[in-house]
Amino acid sequence: MNGAADEAQAIYAGVQDFIRKPFDPALLVRRVGRMIRLRGDRPRHVDLRTALAIDCELAAPPNAMARQMH
């Protein structure tokens, strides 16, 4: 495979970004900056316990939550 084929295969597999080697340092800086801008508003860290609690609350039917409170 070559760089173009590797990139095409990676994009087909669902990667968010791909940089061929050897890479241009300026391109790397632009790509990293883009990722930071796209994800800058997301929380930096959520511990597993909190993430699971949030998921359980979202997945539970409304009346199930009311039963837990009584």
C-alpha cells in the first residue's frame, strides 16, 4: 500500500483524521488546532462512575426513577 491507499482505507474504516508520513509539521499543527477547536467545549474528564450514573438516568423510564426516590 502507499500513503493514499492507507488514507483511503482509514477513512473508509471511520477514522476522524489521518496524516500521512512523512508529514508537514505545519499541517500537523493545523490539524491538532482544528481538533481542539472542535472539541474545546467538551468536558475534559468524566470519571467512569459519573458517566455510568448519567447513562443509567437517561436509560431509565421516568416512572422507574420515581420508584427509586420513595
